[in-house]
Amino acid sequence: MQLDHGEKGFSFQKEGPLDMRMDPREELTAEEIINRWGIKEIGAVLRDLGEEPRWRRAADAIVKERRRNPIRTTKHLADLVASVLRCRTRGRLHPATLVFQGLRICVNRELDVLREGLAKAMALLAPGGRLGVISFHRLEDRIVKEVFRAAAAPLKLSRRDEEPHTPLFRLLTKKPLAPTLEEMRTNPRSRSAKMRFIEKIERL
């Protein structure tokens, strides 16, 4: 629900400071990235974490703008990005959507935290216990899929004459579960959601 609070700086639809920290005790903010990082580093965030196709154009515009006026607010950044990426034809996506996504993921180390959280959650499962994870974009879902598949793969041993051991986990969803059309109508945020399940195998 933090995404709905303008003062947190997550939304390009609400005016607020360029913060984007889930945990206010952390030091790195989106404002620091936008106003202090080099163009290559900003470009890498937009390309790798935001998956913005026109990341070069957006990064170049950001660096040029901050030389004239520091970019302090969500509206300033959103309007700037929209002015250089306004020709996008990606359905209902706002031109700044992927830029804001990349910044948010970077500020909060979301992909690293996801990997850490998956490992800890799987370690806590009792035999027969199940873990379900909902992801909301491709980068998250890719990590969940890779971690689950690796955990459900047969354990390889170092000696060639030994057969691989039975895996510790079983995939319950080979393909992710997606929301129904009815759910997407009542809850638009669910439209990009994917859910995967894994189960810890009970030993006899």
C-alpha cells in the first residue's frame, strides 16, 4: 500500500519527493540516483531493472535536465520522461512506468531481497509444506521460476558412479497461475501477477 502514498515517491501519478524507499532507514533514494549517478549507471538501471527499450534517450534527458534544474519530485521526472518517450504505443502504460520501476527496484534492492527471501522461506518449510509466490513483473517471475526449478531438480553428486539423489522439492505449478478476466476487472493491479507453488517432499 506504500505505492498509494504520494509522499513516498513511488507514483508518477501523484506529486511527491523522489524517495522510493520502502524502508526509510535506508540511505539510497531515487533522487540521489537521478541527480548524482553517472549517465552509464542511470542507463543500466533503466535498461536492466526497468527494461525500458529507450533507456539511452531517457538517461540522456535526465542528465541534461539536472544540469539546468535538479530533479527533486516525481512529477518533474514523470513529465520529463513523458516528453521524450511520449510516442510509445504500449497500451495503457504511462511513458514513465518502466523508468519508475527500475528506480524502485534499484533503491530497494528488490531482486536481491527476493532471492534472500525465497531461500529463507524454503529453509523454513516442513516436509509437505508448500510455498506460493506472487510476482508482478518479468524480472521477479524469472527469479522465482529459476529458484524453484533448481530446487526441484535431482541433486547431482560429485562421484560419477552414483545416481543423483531425489530432489528436496516438487514443483506444483509448471506454468504460473494467472488472474482471471473477472479478477483483473475488479483488481486492475492483478493483471500482471503470476503465482508459482513449490512443495517440500516428505521423506519416508
